[in-house]
Amino acid sequence: MNRKGLVYLILYLPFFFLCNCQWKPTDALLSEAEKAMKTHIDSANLILDEISHPQKLSGEQQAKYCRIKAICVINLFMQWQLADSLNNISMDYYRQAKDTVHLKNTLFLSGRISLNLGKPDEAIHRFSELNKIASQNEQYRDQAYCNYLISQCYRNKNDYENALNFSKKSLYYSNERDTINAPYYYKQTGAIYAQIHAVDSALSYYKKAGEIAVMRENSGQFVSNLFNDISNMLLSNNEFEKALEYVDLSIDYRANRKDISLFNLTKARIFLAINETDSARIYLERTIESAENNHITIIAYRHLSDLYKITGNYDLALYKLLNHKAFFEKEEDHINLELLSQQYREEQLKNENNELKLVKKGRDFYLLSISFLITIAAIILWIFYSEEKKKKRIREQQQREQTLKDQAKIAEHENRLLKQENELSQLREKAAVLRESLFRKMAVSEKIPSLVDVGSNYSKESPHKRISLEEPDWDELIQTVNALFNGFATRLKKEYPVLSPEDIGFCCLLKINVSMQDLADIYCISKAGITKRKTRMKKEKFKISDNLIDLDDFLLEY
């Protein structure tokens, strides 16, 4: 390195550190925020605020920033509209970059945002696009979940026909061994049937959800809630005895004390419906005693007040109504306190953000103070760099020589492979010749002109007549084809059980390239009839819907 270059280096390095005096690179901040998002969402948001000008980030960095920020504003501030704008920026970038992994995440978040903004049609569009990606990659589990989400969107629109259709699709793509998700798919299908008052169908799907759920650990709460839903459905259908039975089952499966009050309230409602006021009063009192949720307590006091009013006990009715009012006001105060707490957290986050900015300025000043020392260190490193560069050139020369040797070995290996491929091709040709020779030696080949060599006893100009194949002929044909083509007939029977023996024989004739005219003479129909039969078998028996695939080619490669 000459003296002039060294002077430029000394002058450039301080300027470099002045322009780039950030404590951490943007990529490092984004990675740190993404990691923190999994456990401490507020910390992730504070880390993102360290990025001064997110609008100046590169496309990939900006997409990552907006994706994480959207999740933060949802979880911390419930700002769905802002989250939608941020997420759309990420989604547009990932769609253009064809980044399927991140696009799936943004599509799912966009659908969730649309549901919370009261836009079910937009949510359906997002989940449908997500479903299309899963379908292209044959990700059946993701397809099941996408159809489940679309079904929920249609339920929000009260479009129960489409909701039921997509809910059943989620069951089609799901696996009953998936004890985590499958119970929810069956439960939703049952819930839709319940909403359209198809009680028997709803009950069967609810029961299926319970059967799968009990196979996994910690399923008590799910099964308990499931039985509670069944009891509410039966209650609305005036089947009070069965409703009581499922409430008892729900209590048996309850997961914790918080559920007891809900079960007691459900039982009380059933007893109120059948005018058993004493039992209803007992369970309402139990609800109040066990309730840890003020909403349930408020409902119980209201029912209890109405119950005393019906029985003429007006003083107790007034007392319970006052309790209802007190709890209602208490819950209202609790909501107001939550709103104030939320505002406080927002202000606290703003203050912390301002503190971070002050800390950042201090760090920048510290970086400026050490830039001179870094410049000196850079000069020393440059000397070592020059030496390493010389060593590197020597190593590169040695690597090039080694690469040439490796390429020579690869070329030699490729030549051996080509020779082996040629030998294998010759063996295949010999096998084909032997196979054709065996076909001609079959007794049945004498009856099928296209299996006979041209120039012997068969001529294209000879008149065509009906070819009659007896049962022994068919047996010989199928057995020979089966032996020559690696169990062709056996594999067909196993993989396509709908094929009849006659279909197997027809497939064997196609496998050995029997001419169209001979097929027509064997089956005593026209060539057009043979073509129709092939088309019908392809669609009905082999379930091949692609018009570009021919049955003859399919069987030849099978």
C-alpha cells in the first residue's frame, strides 16, 4: 500500500464512523425484535423504535419491520387499522419476491385483521389465497386449517350453507390422528348444524369431536366446554332431560374452578325453563358462590331477582337486584380502570422510547470519541491485511490446481457413467426383443394380428374379422403380461380395486400395444367405441381428469 492510499484511509475512516454511528446494524435490531416478539412483545416494540427512519429501509428490511410492527400494535394497542396498513406493505413485498414462507404469515395476519375490522369478505379472500398456496404444495394440514378459517368467516356473515361446506372441507383434509386440530373442526361443524337447528347432525359431530379430543392429554377443558355447548343446544330445543345429562358430564370433565360457576348457571337456566324454581334457586346461589367472573355473577343475580319476583318474594327480589346493580357498577369501574391502565402503558412506552433516544445519542457521542482509536487500529490491521492477501493469492493458486485435478477426475467418472448407461440401454433393448418374442410364442398371439410380425401371416391389407378370445386365452394373456411387466395385473388390482377382470384384460391389451383395429375386432365395436371406452375408464376407473394424459401412455409407463 503506498503513502497516498494510507492518507486517504486515515481521512476516510472518521467520516465513515460519523455517518454510520449506530449502536447496532438494522439487520441486528430486526433479528433481535423478531426473537423478542415470541416472549416479550413490549420489548420487541421498543427495539423497533430504535430504528430512526424505517421508511428508508431496503425492501426486505422494511417488509420485516412492518410485519413485526403490525403484530406489536395489535397486541399492545389493538390498533387494527394501523396494523392493516403495515401488514399490507409486507404482504406486497413478499408477494413480489415470491417469498412463500413469509407471505403465508402475512396473509394469515391480514385475514385475522379483516375479521376484527368487520370485513369477512376480505378475510375470506386472504384465507382463500393462503389455501391456494397450501393446495399447490399439497400441505393437507394447512388446507384443513384454511378451510376452517374460511368457514368461520361465513359464520360471521350468517351464511351457514357456505360455512358448513368449508367446515366439511376442513374435515376432508384433516387427519383424525391430529388430536390437536381435528376436534375443533368437528366442533365447528356441529356448531353450524346447531345454528340451523339440525340437532341430530350437530350431536353426531359434537360427539366425534369429543371422541378424538379425549385421546390427547389435558383435554378436560375442551371436552367440558363441548358438553356445555351440547347442553345449551338441547336446552334451546326444549330437551331438558338430555340437557341436564350433558351438564353433569360437563362438570365431570371441568378443567378448573372457574368453570364450575358456568356449569351451575347452565343448570339453573334448565331448571328455570322447566319451572323447577327451587332447584333453579339453589344452582343460582351456587353460581354466585363459585363465580370468579363478575359477568357470570351479574347474570346470576338478575335471574335470581326475576325468580323471587315471580314467586312474590319482592323484598328478596329487590335485594338481589341491588346486588346485581352493585356488581354491574363494579365491573364498569373495572373496565374503566383497564382503559386507564392501557393509557398509562401507552404513555409509559412513549417515555421509555424517549429514554432510548437519549441513550442512543449518548452512544453516538461515545462512538465519535473512539473513532480516532479505531483509525489507528485500522492502519495496523492494513499491514496484516497486505500480508494475508499475499498468502491468499498463493492459496488460490493451489486451489485452482486442485480444482483442475478434481475436474479431471469428475470427467473420468462421467465417462464411466456414460459407458454404463450405454450398456444398460443395450440390455433393455435385448429385453424388449425377448419380450416381443415371448408374445409371439403365446397361443393367443396367433389370434391377434398386430402381435404377429409383418410379412408372415398378417398383412395390413387383409380383411378384418371378429377375433374371439376364450377364457384360457385371456388367462394366458394376463398371466404373461403380469410376469413380464413386474406384476402389472396384480398391481392394477391392488391399486385400483374398482377394475373388473374384463377391465384388467383390456389394460393388458393396451400394455402390449395391440392395434386399435384388433381391439375393435376383439370387442366387436368400432374404433370410436374403443376410444370412448378408453376415455370412460380413464375418468371413472383411474380418476385421471387431465386431458393431456392418454390412457395408453399411462399404462405403458405404469
